Amino acid sequence: MKILLLGKNGQVGWELQRALAPLGELVALDRSEGADLANPEVLRATVRAVAPQVIVNAAAYTAVDKAETEQDLALQINTHAPGLLAEEAKQLSAVLVHYSSDYVFDGSGNTPRSEDAATGPLSIYGRSKLQGEDAIRASGCQHLILRTSWVYAARGGNFAKTMLRLGAEREQLKVIADQIGAPTGADLLADLT
């Protein structure tokens, strides 16, 4: 089996390299190697050249606040690129694995949600992720969408590492207190995938 992994240098992508390698031929790419989700022509050419049986998209635009001012880029990477990957997966009869976010919800409630729970994103980032999910489902390709939250790993930047750093630097920490999340290890996500 040939597996195409996009986003190999991110927190999840790094762990996926370890988890997916035993399953077959793994082609792991980053933005500079043809996995640039902001460049549809290059992305399409890469998928066609590799011709995988499984496409794992661990690449994303993840700057939640910055997405408000970089809407076009967030939409290209989180909405249009997953749709393109889904179209290519359908043409190849491949399976697409895609990671989404709890930001597709409106932030209300305090219980776990089922996959068919009502959505209602409040930000450009959340809308871009939900529209990416919708594009994948609309394509008709075989797919798996994993919604996750608060990803952390030993590698890369994340909330846990930021808190540890700030805790060592400051006497007192001030953080938001109106969000509930489930910290999720990138290694766990990779193993579940």
C-alpha cells in the first residue's frame, strides 16, 4: 500500500511518519516538497505523481486568530485544498484521512459531541475547517475525518509547552478561562489513525 502524508513536519505529521511507516510505502512531504496546500496546481500534480491508495492530510492553516485577517489563505488551505484532495482521492479510488477541529462547533455545552451534532463555527478558522469537511463529504470519496482539539507534542509549538515556558518565567499566569477542551497528544492521534 502506498500512503501519501501531507504536513510531515507538523506535530501530528511528525508522529504519523512513525505510525504509518510500518503499513506500506510512505511518501511523507512538506510544503517545499509539493505538499503546499496554498498552491492547487502543485498539490494536484503531487497527488497524481504519487498515486497513493491512502492520502493523509495532516497539513492545515492553524493560526486561529490570524485567520480573521488572512481569510483567503485560511480558506485556500482549510477548505479548497481538502476539497481538491477529496476529488483526487475519488479519481484514484483512494481513502482520504483528514484532521479537523472542535472549532466547527459554537463553543456551547460541556459534553462530548457526536459526529452528527449541530455545528456552528464562530470564526473564520472554524468555518474554513467545517467547509473543508463539507467539501470532502460532497466529493463522494472514501474518507475519514477526525475532529480534534488542543493538540500537543514534544515537537512544535502548543498550549502545553507555552504554559510550561511561561510558568518558568513568570510569578503569575493569566489565561482564558471560558474554554473547555480536551488536550490530545499528537502521538495518540497518529496511533489511532
